[in-house]
Amino acid sequence: MAFPRWTEEHGVFRESVRRFTEEEIRPHAEKWQAEGSFPNALFRRAGELGLLGIRFDPKWGGAGLDYWYTVILVEELVRGRDIGCVVGLLVQCEMATAVIHDHGSDALRNEWLAPAIRGERIAALGVSEPGGGSDVASLQTTARLDGDDYVIDGSKIFISNGARADFVTLAVRTGGPGVEGVSLVVCPTDAKGFQVSRRLQKVDLHSSDTAELFFDGVRIPRRNLIGEEGRGFRYIMGAFQGERLVLSVMMNALCDDVLAETLGYMTERKAFGRPIASMQAWRHRMADWITRLEASRALTYSAAEQLASGDREGDLTVSMSKLYGAELIRGLILDCAQAFGGYGFMEENYVARCSRGVQNWGIGAGTSEVMREIIAKHRMPAGPG
Ligand SMILES: Cc1cc2nc3c(=O)[nH]c(=O)nc-3n(C[C@H](O)[C@H](O)[C@H](O)COP(=O)(O)OP(=O)(O)OC[C@H]3O[C@@H](n4cnc5c(N)ncnc54)[C@H](O)[C@@H]3O)c2cc1C
């Protein structure tokens, strides 16, 4: 494919991430998933290699690169075959820190962003609440000004890195109802009144920790406000573009890996005296998935190109890309597992294990229904009656 035009620099970067993945993730992937965690030291190692601040300003320790390097980072990390671990790393460098980089004061960047880029402090993003995640404008967690402090009360749920984070980039209500009342603050997790109420048991991505967090009169300094009061909703929506791109790339890369594993098996495995890969029913089924995966990747790369060049259409394209990827991955992985027969239902089989988490992809960073709403809003301006 002519697009994107990968350069030699991209190639060098890809090689270094591949080495990190092959040496430091893949050999431990099964153990970490069985244990339900991966070591905090991995953040520091990724930080040392410059992988945790790719698009961030070198002033704070970032690499000052563009979205194409994020694409490469994600494509290579997925090859480590521990998606939970990849989620943990990407929350750190793409989801929880971008708003501090883009809108935070220099003091906040120095205190929280720079150590996160070095992997010395672990970050989480706290937006979703027990009462609802899609409708961000209705969030209930409050931050009330008291002298020079905010006092936070409320709870958050499904927070990745939540049990191990040193700080949470937290969405709170500082004003009245609706969009204008939402702000973002940095909440250190050693603050009095902060509690990890429970670590949630997921059906997949076992090595990532996903937690419910409780805030009971948590006092943080007013200077921990990110940007301006009342602009938090806009900041979150802006950061969602990067998150959705990351998830789209993850889905394509995972489909790629699963497909390669499956095609290899189908070539070896025989039934009725011939390889499964020679049977037309399977050849056509796989030809469809190969084609759809290529279409998905093209859409994702278009989104990356638009985001990298600051094109406003990027918002629409990345929503399409996330929606398309979530639909693709569900069908592709289940069909691939089917091609393994009984092995496709065994814990020892990577493809079978991946099939457990297929519905996850249509949830995080905006559900598929929310993606459809965004697409419809762009292309069907009249809105629902
Ligand atoms: C593994 C995992 C990790 C996560 N990590 C984080 C994290 O780090 N930080 C964080 O803040 N959140 C995180 N989340 C939460 C995630 O962002 C939310 O689950 C998601 O936004 C949906 O919110 P909800 O679960 O409250 O569903 P709801 O908002 O209650 O929605 C329920 C259903 O209704 C649908 N729906 C909602 N609104 C509409 C509409 N207008 N039209 C049609 N259908 C609609 C939804 O699509 C969904 O199917 C994570 C979730 C998972 C599963």
C-alpha cells in the first residue's frame, strides 16, 4: 500500500518498540495474565526508552513526534500478546496525561506529566461513574472550593490503572449541571479520603487493573485544576480523538495477529485428508475478513493522517474507524476461533482467549452507539425528532 509513506525514521522507531515488546512483554504475557497484573517496573522501562511521551513536548521529556509514531507504538505493543498490559501502558501515555500536556499549567506538567513520561509516576483517567459513563456531561462527582483547596466527593468506576495509580486525571463537577459545570483536576492517590473501593474482575484483559474509586472529602490544592474551570468537558472530548485512534490501531493489530495465527493453523490442520485452508467455505470466509481488515486499516490510517495534520474531519473519521474496528474484531475473532475447532475453546489457545474479550472493544473511549451518534451528527445534521 502506498499510504502511509513510512520513512527510515519510522522504521528505526518500529524496530526499537518491537525489541521492547519481544524482550520485555511477550515472554511474560501468559504469566502476567494468570497472575492478574504486570510489574510497575514496566512503566519505568518504557519511560527510559522514550515510549511514554511520543507526541509530548521535549521540554517535559516527550519526543515531540506525531500520531504516526503512536500508530507504530500501538501496532508493535499488541504483538506482545498481553492486551491488558498494553492498555495499562497506553492509559499512561495517551489517555490520562494528554490533557495535562495540552491544557495544564507548567507547574502541573512539571509535577505530574514529566514523571509520568519517565514512567516514575503511574496515571489513571477517571471519567466514568457508577451512574453512567456515556453521558459525561451528567457526572456527579463534585469538587467544591474551600479556601485554596478543592474538596472532592463521589466515585468513579471501570478505571484502568486505578488500583496502582499515583494520580488520577479526574473529571469533576465544579459548577452547575451540564457541560459547563465539568472541570478536570489532578488528584494524587495518597490524598486523605481517597480509596480504591474494589478491584473489578473482568472477563478478559486480566493483567490490567480496573478499579472502582471512592472520594470522601479528598482535599487537593486549587492549583491542581487542569486549564480553566468549566472547560473539562471540552478537554475530555478533545482527548478522546487520540484515545479512539489508539483503540482503532489496537483492534486492527490484534485482528492481524489473530488472522496470521489462524491462517497458519488452517494450513497445517487437515480434515477429510486435506488442509482446512484448502476448503472453499473457509477460503471465502477468510478472504472476507482479510478484505475487511484492510478496509479497517485504511480508515484508521486516514484518521491518523487527519489527526496528524490537524484536519477537523479527523473527529468524524476516527469515530468511524473505532466503530468499524469494533464490529470487525467481534466477527473476525469468533470466526478465527471457530477455525480451530475444539482448540478454539481451550485456554491454552491465544485466539480462543482473545475471543473472550470481543465485546470490550465497543465500550471503552465511547461505545459503538456513541460513535454512531457522532457520525450521524456530522452527516445528518437535522438530528433525531
Ligand atoms: C475494560 C474497560 C476499561 C475502562 N477504562 C476506563 C478508564 O480508564 N476511565 C474511565 O473513565 N472509564 C473507563 N471505562 C469505562 C467506559 O468508558 C464506559 O464503560 C463507557 O463509556 C460506557 O459507559 P457505561 O458503562 O456507564 O454505559 P452507559 O453509558 O450506561 O450505556 C449503557 C448502554 O447504553 C448505550 N447508550 C448510552 N447512550 C446512548 C445513546 N445516546 N444512544 C444509544 N445508546 C446509548 C451505550 O452504548 C451502552 O450500550 C472502561 C471500561 C472498560 C470495559
